[in-house]
Amino acid sequence: MKDSTTGPQCPHRPACDACPRFGASGIAPPAGAALQELAREHGLPDVPVQSGALFGFRHRARLAIRGRLGAPKIGLFEADSHRVVHIPHCRVHHPLINEVAAVVRGALVDARITCYSDRVHLGLARYLQVVIERRSQSAQVVLVANSSTVAPLTECLELIRSRLGPRLHSLWLNFNVEPNNVILGAGFYHHCGPQSVTENFGGASVHYPPGAFGQSNLEVAQQIVDHIRDRVPRGSRVAEFYAGVGAIGLSLLDREDRVGRLWMNEVSPQSLLGLQLGLADLMPSLRDRVDVLAGPAAAAAEAALDGEVVIVDPPRKGLDMQLAQTLAARPAQQLIYVSCAMASFLHDVRQLLAGDKLKLTELTAFNLMPFTAHVETVARFERG
């Protein structure tokens, strides 16, 4: 059955509940209501919602591998379980992600690779991560293994490499031997291809090594970056916290007068590697304007005092307490907050406004993950 909104229905529902609002337009009503109430409290207009494509938008996926020898399942866990729903025809994935998953499944079968069992902590193949590079339309592929050596997976890696051919960007093995629910381990083996997927934001090259965080919906992520760039006055001193690989901060360096100085804070080693690769691509005159502050945001909080504009893009837990206290007590002229979790965002808003030195002046919602309860929010605060 087809309709003008959703087209064919998802073949993997209801077992796969990754898209609980499948077919629905806009952001989840509870999130929308919370943002509208916040806007009314501060005398702001209705919160606009920006969206992108509803299907084929995911350029990044992490999929679990479970099942029997010769019959692997590659997909997502059923709710509250370690039972994997095989999703070969996911409609929100970029088509190449589904294609890569099929190739990897065939390689696991032909190389006779066992699948991981959470109950007994045995079996080799645990997870598959696929990232699509837009400019080359090729896939960075990471096979996560319950192994500390490459040898048991060598044949499988070669099958993946040969069968994907020019559709393969790079191929990696990740070593994860810990009996927990963490997807990626600390160690990587680089089988072939470039060191990082490269995207372009605001004219800057942004590098994603296989262990670095990246947004899955690049179309809407681009909208968020552009939204922020439009709100940073030229020549500003900018401090960015939780900068990741630098998609926002590096995008501000497209012209020599875009920022006077840029401080970028990040704690993840893989994201810091990507950030260094991005900085290496800059002209020296631009690179010299940037200071990288490696470590927890709380330890770098003093950098906020030097910025005329502060940008924060924290994880789901929200702002580090020390950073929130610094931003509230001695605010910059402008604070731009990118939130991925409504509860922590609302908590942080209360903290930031408690000292009466900041005011909330703008709210915008982005439908970054269609058909889910998630909403990405960009809030602008001004000193006053």
C-alpha cells in the first residue's frame, strides 16, 4: 500500500521499533509541546521546525550482529532484549548501508565466522558500523569483533573488500573483547582505504575517523551548522565546547575575517584525531587562529571567559556543572546551545538563566531523526 506521505510501509515493523513514529510528520508532540511552552515563558514566537528527507537520510548506522553460524542476523535489538531484528531493507538507511550489510552477511557466511552471543560472551562478529561519505558515495566499514587479533577475521575482511570494490571507502576491524554493551572497543586495525571519511561544512574539510562521533542525518546537520554560522558576527572570538571533529567550529573558518580567535574543546581521542586532520587542511593563516583544548569541558571552562560567542554541543547528559556555572555567572555576549536531549536541555536552561545575566532569545527545532521521539534544539542566549 502507498500513500503520498510515507510510500511503502516498513517491512521490518513492528519487530523493529527504531522508528516508533514511522510515517508521522514533524517532531514528536511531547517534544514540540515542551519547546512551545518554553518559548511562551520567554515571550518568543512559535518554535520553527526544520526538516529534511524522510527516507534514505541515514548516512551512518551501527548494527548488531547475532545469530547462528551460517545464518547471521544484522540489524537492531528488539526492545529490552539482545534479540536482533534482521533489517535488510531499512527505508531510512542510505541504500548503500543496506547493500554493505548484505555483503558483510555473505562474507560472514562464506568465511564461517561465528556470531557473538551476549549470554556466554562467545562468537566473533559483534557489530557492524557503516558510514557513507557523500562526495564519493562510498562506505567506511567497521567490523567489530570479539577478538584481540586480526587473524580469525582475515578471510572475511578480504571477502568484504573484494565484493564491495569501488563502493568501499575503507575497511577496519575494531577489537572489543569486553563483556558489556559498549559497541566499539579502543583498538582498530586498518585493513585498507583512507584514514577518515571527509565531509564539507561551510567550505571546511571535516574528518571522521572510524571511532569519532558523527551525525547520521547529514542534510539536517548541515542545516544546523548553517543556522549557527549565520548567528556568529564576523571577527568574533569564539569558544566551542564538545566540539567533536569540528563540524561547527571549522565551518566558521571559511573566511579570514569569520572569527578573530577560536578555542575548541573536546575529550574523545578519536574526535581529537579527526579535528587535527581538519586543522591540517586549513591554510596556515587560519590554522594559527585556533587553539585546541583537549580534555573535559569542565577543565576548559575558563576559555569561555575569552569568547564573545560561546557554542556548546553537549552529549545527552547536558553541560558539565562547572561549565554551566561559568556560563551563567560570567556570560559571553552570545551563547548558542545545541541540544540532543530535551530533559537535560530544560535543566540546563534553568541553570543558565538562574543568575539573571542571560536571556533566552531564540529557539529552533530540527527534525534530525524523523519518526523518533528525538528532537535537536538550537537555543540562542544573549547577555543582558
